Amino acid sequence: MNAPRNEAFQRFLRGSAMFGGLEGRSLESVVQRLQPIRLPAGKEVFSEGELGRTMYIVYKGEVEVRRTSSTGAAVPIVRLGPGECFGEMALVELQPRSATVVATRPVTLYSMNNLDLYRLFREDNYAYVIVLQNICRLLSRRLRKADSRLCDFLAQPPAKNVVRPRPRRRTPARA
């Protein structure tokens, strides 16, 4: 079963951060690659550490992104709802997942994997470029938000018996 091809679904995609800016044939190129996934509340979409090759957009419902702390505790990072996406780092680099994502309510997701993105590159360069630009924008926004949270955390007075890590020195990238 593929993604719906109705106007309401296309409007939903155009309003999302991942697929905004796509119209007409390019939007259709993306729609034909999206695969629906329905999960009940409590079901894991993927686990931290497993190899990822797929990104997801939430159509209905909600998911929670969790990361394991250095003490082994699962720490909720963010909840994502309709129109928000996750797992996009898997389309940029083939690395283990950086977090676990769990459905907090029954959820309908649409997925796209790295092979779908490659096919988009081969068949519709315009759609490919727009999706990649959107991934870059999304990653940039998330990095800015993480920087802000880190700054706020480091600005707090130190708690007793807590050792704060020293900032790591950046070394110039090698050519």
C-alpha cells in the first residue's frame, strides 16, 4: 500500500519541513516513494544503536524521541506530532541511530529510505535537491536548538558533587 494521492495529503506534505517547496510532478515523485506504517502506542519505531536507512514523517499520532544517558537511563528528548519528521540523519550518513523512537499514541507514519532518495536523484533532480535542502535546514534548526539548550545548561550554577565536562577544543579540519 502506498501513500494517498489526494489533495489533502499533498497539502499536508507541502506544509511539512521535509517536503515543503515541492509541487506538481516533483511532489508526485516523492509521494510515490512514501510507504505507510501504522503502529500502536508503545511500539518502537527504531532503537538507538541500530543501523538506520529510513526517515519518517508523522501523519497522525505522536512519537517520543529518547536517548540513553551515560547512566543508562532512557531520557525523553522531544515529542513529535503530525508534519514533523525524524530519522533524517539516516539519509545523510549510514551510522547507528542516535536515539530510540517510540509511538506514544497510535501513529501513522510515512517512510522514505536512502534507496528511495537515490532513485529520486536519478529520476527527478529538482525534487532531490529540494528534499536535501529541507534536510539541511531541519538539521540546522535542530543543531541551533541543541546549542541553545547546551548553553542554558552550562549557564546554570553547578550542582553539588557534579563535575561538568570541560569544553572540547576544536581542531581545524584536515584537507
